Amino acid sequence: MQRAIRGWLDHLRVERGVSTHTLRAYERDLRRYADFLASQDVTEPAKATEAHVAEFLMHLREGDSEHRPLAASSSARTLVAVRGFHRFLALEGETPTDAAVAVSPPKAPRRLPKAIPIDQVERLLAAASTGDTPSALRDRALLELMYGIGARVSEATGLDVDDVDLEAMSVRVLGKGSKERILPLGTYAADALSAYLVRARPVLLSRATPALFLNLRGGRLSRQSAWLIIQAAAERAHLEGHVSPHTLRHSFATHLLDGGADIRVVQELLGHASVTTTQIYTMVTVQQLREVFAQAHPRAR
């Protein structure tokens, strides 16, 4: 078994140019696999069967006295090494069949979007504007807009001045696949944009550009700069955990659904091609309901 493992690792190193870090990870995974097979009285790769591989995967998820149970993502990564090992042996004629070909990796649980409570959003928005400087007015307008319409960071930084209609209280956004959507502006976002356009953008503007949000050099604000603006505001607001542009988008959708908005309306506002994508936000609200139920109901436990 060890000779076969070494042969595959050498193949990856010489023929495939796999990094030393990856080779060490594969070697560690296969050493655990070999130990498991040895416990099943299997010492030769040709004697390993699909049942052995499936049992090893179950063993990874359950753990033992020497190893903690692995999450689905870590188990899947280990299975990648096992599948690659058996595929190599079958192609080289070292084994009659590929014992791992029919064993599928476990699916990682679907991650719920991260949303922050309304009071934390308000703290974040307040912290975005730390004065009356052009950059402070811009930062407040940027964050009010992103939370107010649920825009992606690329959509917000890609806006031009002509995309905003303060009289109609709307903004035209170009989303994924160049799909255009017209979104309503709330009064907070509209007021912040108006203050920025009147008192800040003319000061930042140093050359002709249609861009709505400008950096200190007068060019279009980049996505990376928008990230830094949000992170700086989160630090000033003393918010725990990672806060990103998508945090505002997730919070926008979650708060709408919590407020009773129809999921189809939220789908249109977010620019999702399928309502299935939007439905993940309903999982967030259900999770919140479960938490409240568990804490408040006398028969919940």
C-alpha cells in the first residue's frame, strides 16, 4: 500500500507539478486511509472495494478515538485524495477496477447568508459619516444606497450620475448579464445621495467622468475601496464579525422578508434570475424563528 501511495505522489509531483503543500495534504489523507484499510485487513490496493471506500467516508464523518469527526467539506477534500489515488492505480493497471469511482463526496451544508440586525445596520450607516468632509458624505451615500436597494458592490461602484433620478426616487442598476433593473430609492438613501451630489462630488471631481462615486483622485471608486470603506465603518461602529458589501445586501433582503415582503418582489429587487436563489433568505428568517422559539417557549426544550 505504501509503495502504491508513493507512486501516485511521485506522479503528481513530477508529471503534474503539484505543490509541496498539496502533496503533504494528500499524503496525510492517504496515510489515514491506509490505516483504516489495515484495520479491515486490507493491505493491498487491489483488495480495496467500493464498500471499503464508502465505509472510510463514514468513518471520517463519525471520527474515532484518535481523530475528531470531519465536516462535510473536510471529508470531501480527503475523498478527493482517495479518488485520485484509485483512479491512478486503475489507469496504470495496478488494480483491475477503480474502487472509488462510484463513491460521491458528501455535500456541504448550504451556508445561510450573513445578515446583521437593523440596529447594527443603523450603527454602521451612522459610522460611515464621521464628519462633513467630501469623503464622509460619499461614504454615507454609498452605504445608504447599498443597503437601501440591496446593490452588489460592483453595481454600486458601476453607477453613473445619470443612473440616479432623485425626482422619481429611483436608480437604474446594471446587474449580472447586463440585466437592467429600476429600483426605488428610500428617503434616507435619496437624502444622502443628494447631499453627496451637491456638496461632495463637485469637490472630488478633477476630470470629466460620468461615475457617481469618486475616489480622492477624481476617478471612479473601485470595489476594493468600497470594501475598505465598509470595513472601516464597521470598526468605528464596533460591530463584531466580518462585515462586507454582501452583508448589506443580505441584510436588505432579510429585513424585507421579515417585514412581510413577497419573495417574488425581493427576487426582482435583488436581480436574481431564479426565485430559488432568493429562497435561501427565507431559510434565514426560519432560523431566526427557531431561535426565538427555543428561547421563549416553555415546551421548546
